[in-house]
Amino acid sequence: MSRFAKIAGLAVWASFAASAHAFDPSAQPILSHGTLQAAFSPWDNVEKIIIDEVGAAKKQILVQAYLLTSKTISGALIAAYRRGVDVQVMVDAEQLSKVVSSTAHVLARAGVLVWKETKYQNAHNKTIVIDAETPSSTVITGSYNFTWTAQHRNAENILISRGNPDLTARYVSNWNKHLLEAVLLKK
């Protein structure tokens, strides 16, 4: 390949990359604030870290889960709801229909608002946003499905961002976009 062809190819790629960002200005980098914590299963007790964060929630917890079968995490979400925290959950509709051990119905029967995401082949987000409107806002995200298997049999990761309101706002915005397309799960 000639030097000219390489340069032309790079120019086309750079133009494409620049135009991709032009379509969504909110996808720009966010300045770092607060703290970051990384944890990796099976070595770190990721499930306990998540439960501790849920247990510290004061106002609101927004969850997006591809798969939610962990009775311990679901129990912590129900406990938060019972102490007055606004807990809302979105799950992948297909996984909910295929996985009999899903705890989504348990959450719904306890009074937690649970929605099914039906628009996507895989609603593959795995996020928990805690107390978004506060200085201690927290985002938990990563590969970790909220399951027993994710802690005990898989190699998974989470990243917890605390005290970064701009990042938290992006996750809340994404959550709200998905909510517009979701269907409420009946108790």
C-alpha cells in the first residue's frame, strides 16, 4: 500500500471518527471526580460490595440488569425499598422469560417497580445508579451480571464511581432513555 493510500485511509477514518462524535455531543469525555474502585470476581467479593453500596443508599437506586438471579442482591434491593428508598429495576425481557431463577417477579411482588426491556436483542447493561442527585452519587458498572454464578464461577469485573455527578447524570440519562421503551412487569 502506498504512503498516499495509507494517509488517505487515515483521513477517512479520522473523518468518520470525528463525525461519530458530532451526532451525540453528550458522549464527550467527562472529567474525573470522586473515587474509583475496581473489583474482580471470583477473587473479590463483588456481591458483598454491591450489597454494601445498596445498603448505603438513601434516596434512589436505578438498576439495569441483563440477568438478575442473585437472591442476596435482590434481598438488599427489597430491604432498601422497605426503608423508603425509591428502587427501580429494568431487566432484559428475553432473559426474564427464559431463566426461571430470575428474581424480577420477587422484586415486583415486594413493590419494587420492575420493567422489561423488549426492544433490543440483548438489553445487556449491567448498572446500578445510587443517589444520583446527591454529592455521594454512585455508579456501579462492569461485566458482572447480578447472579450467583457471576461471583462464584465466572471471571467478572465491576467499576464503582463515587462522587462524580456528571458521570452519574449520563447513566441516569441512559436509564431514562431505556425506561421510555420498557414495559412494566406486572406483579
